[in-house]
Amino acid sequence: MKKLLQKLLVLDRRWIFLVIGLVVIIALVAPCTTSIGITTPVQSFYDIIDNAEKDKPVLVSFDLGPSTLPELEPMLRAVVRHAFLNDVQIIATAMLIQAPGIAERILVEVTEELNEEFEDQGIDRRIEMGKDWVFLGFRAGVAAVMLGIGEEIRNVYPTDYYGTYLDDVPMMQNIHNYYDMSAVVTVSGTQIPESWVMYAGGPSGVPVLVGVTAVMAPNFYAYLQTGQMAGMLGGLKGASEYERLMDYDGMATKGMIAQLWVHVTIVIFILLGNVAYFVTRSGKKKRLSVQR
């Protein structure tokens, strides 16, 4: 037993990485479940989307880049899916130049995913661009864009991302500014959500819902307490709570399960390492005392 513990102390770290990698793969593939409590900011976020008026779309701003995709993509997919299932239209924008490709991919993938599900279930319904969602793309100048949307969205985005004039997009016929929208959703790993509060939520009173990385979440709790932000999803945990409210096992739920088992594995390695250290150290002390 002592020899085994001694080997643990000099174990090549590559074996540890291999074990953790296997744990992640098994957790993602195996039908595992975990209990997730629902926090108030997530419940508020969910309720606003769930109760949104059918004739007032939600503006979803994809304010993220590739580096934050692992945390933020699951919440974007969940929000887009939730809106579509509730017949709530989406106006999609992007405040970062890296975001349009990400936004387009998520919108198209969720659309195709839902249409396949409708077809498999025999539901006579299809999600369509122009009817259920419109993607406006990127415009430079965060504050100017947000203020411009508050006056007339066509002043900032005369056409959508594909060059179609907004007046020719069916779902945009009676949409002009924030007063015609149910909420503004911004998902970002930056401070851009603060700008949405100042230039959209403040002047118009439209609810501002925020999705941020876990490390950024503490920066925005003050806005939640004052009511300037109506709801928040913080990191993978927040996204998994949202999926739980939707009764949907998406990327965040699977990610949380994998994260849980990785943490358990790391704790086991730490405990084994400490046990091995103290056992071998006590053995050394005994040998030294005998020699003396």
C-alpha cells in the first residue's frame, strides 16, 4: 500500500490530464442528471421572455467574441429557442465586429433544429427568417447605435445583414424603436451591458436582460438591485438554470454535469495526494528515529 502511495506522489501529470479528459467525455455522453437550483435573476429573465407579447419582438444583441463562446453560446441558444417556441420574434444585432458570424450561425442552427423537431412531431409550423427573426448585423459606434435605435431603427439599420430593406421584412412593418419591443437581451463578456442600460433601458424603460460570463456577473448585481437590469444569466450555471426552466437538456446542462464530475475527480486526486504525502512522511520519520 505504501509503495502505491509513493507512486502517486511522483505520478506523471499527463495521467491526470488523461483521466480528466475521459471523465469529461463520459459525462457528456452518458445520460447523467444533476439537481440545479433556480436563482431569482434567472427566474426573472425567464419570466420576461415567457410572458413577452407576441406582437412585440425581443432585441437580442450578440455582443461576444470567440473567446467567451463556451460560456455564452449555451445561453444564447436557450434564449433564442425559448423565444421561438413562444412565438416571440427576434431582432438580432451585434455590437462587436467579431460577432456577426457567431450570431448568424446560432440563429440558423436553432431554426433548423426546431424545424426538424416540428417535422418529427408532425407539427405544421416552421421558423422562418423575416417572419420569426431578422438579423441586422454589426454597426460601429456602440452608443450611437443604441441611441439611434431608440429614435428609429431604420436610421441605423436601413437594411438587414443580407441587404433587404427593413420595410420589406414582414415582421418589421410596425417596429420602429424600443417602445415596440418586449425586451432587450445582451449577451457579452464585456462591459457593453452597461451601455444597454444607459442608452436603451434608461430612456425608454424597456427591460434589459443580461447574459455574462461567471467572472463578470458580480459587476452587475448592483444593476439588478436597482432594477436597471431586469434579469441576468451568469456563466454556465445561469444558462443551465435557464435550460432547467425550459425543461430542455442543452449545452449548458451537459456542461454543468461534466464540470461537476471534473471537480469531483480533482478533489479525489487532491485527497489521495495528501494521504500519500502524510503516510510516506510518517514512514520517513519512523526510519529516522530508529537510525538515531
